[in-house]
Amino acid sequence: MKRSQINAALRELEAMCETYRFALPPFCHFTPEEWQSKGHEYDEIRACMLGWDITDYGMGDFDKIGFSLITIRNGNRAMADQYPKVYAEKLLYLKEGQYSPMHFHWYKTEDIINRGGGNVLIQVYNSMPDEEIDRRSDVTVHTDGRTYTVSAGTRIRLTPGESIHIQQRLYHDFTVEEGSGPVLLGEVSQCNDDTTDNRFNPPVGRFPTIEEDEPPYRLLCNEYPPAR
């Protein structure tokens, strides 16, 4: 992705948070210049990859295959003695026409909540013992205290305020219902690890390769400089 695309996506997500009055923690507002002077008191942000996260999944077409995210809180299972939180919280932003690819998590369970805007569609499949997509068996769905069964590949529609629980190894993707507008989503989950706990099908990348065509507006969660 070009840095200019990332900067535009950051500002768009930031504006969406302001629209729905979701106040962000102070570290989300640090400039790249401010990060150069931050010491070890902010090691939790570095180690747990808190902050901004823009991805095109390595596909090079962000407006069609992409997601904008903010990790607000998280632990680190590899450094559990130092960062023992067993939970995580994110904000996610998806525009009409964007798609977040099919994947599951081996470790993490999560609730996805529509915090405002349009309607999100989440397609669900069970997984096979060999971790391929099960395109035949019915899926048990949990939404806001309701448990029910749907056919494989059903798109669950979440309007603002509604949520779905995603179990381990449950395949799911994200799109926006046409005509409903961009969506601000919340995610409440177990400790998150985007480097080892995503099984995309078919495989895609997770973090973008960046072409530096302008200075960064904010640093992404995998770009922080070492503590001074």
C-alpha cells in the first residue's frame, strides 16, 4: 500500500470514531515524531501491538480487500509473565465494497459488535478436521443471547447494536450490506496474536508492504521505534 492510502484510511477511521463518540486512548494520538522520544514506560504498547492497523492483506487493492483496525487493549501470550491480560479489545472499520477474507482462529474466541453505521454481513462456515472449509454442515450461531442453526455459508446480518460470538475454528469473513454505509465494529476477545492465530483460506498476507510516497500520519502497530 502507498503511505498516502494508509494515512487516508487512518483519518477515515478516526473520523468514524468521532462521529459515534468513541473516544480513543492517548497513545492513538501520538505522532511519529512523538514516538521517537517514548521510553520503556510504553513497552506494553510495543509488545502487545496496540494502536493503528491498516491492512490490504497483501493484495494491493485496499478499497476491495482491506480492513482498518485499532487495538485498544491486549496481552501477549509469549510474554505472559510481563503482559498477563487474557483479553483484547479492538475497533474495526469497513467501507461498502471492502471485503475482509475468510479465516478462523485456533486460539481466540471473540464477539464482533456493530457499534454504528451500516449493516455488516458475516458469512460463517464450520471447519473440517484438516482445517479446510466445511461447505456442507450446519453452523450453530450465537447472537446476543440467542442460539440457533443456519446452513453453511449463511451471511449473518448485524445491524447497529447487534453482535455475534465467533468460536475457535469457525470460518468467517466480513462485508458491508450494499446501500447501508460504512460500519464501525467492536471486537471483544481473548488475547489477540495476529502473527500466529489467523488461518486464512485461501492464504493471504496480514500486514501491508508500504510504499513511502508521503510522511506517515500515525505509526502502525508494527512500526514503533525501540524505546529510547
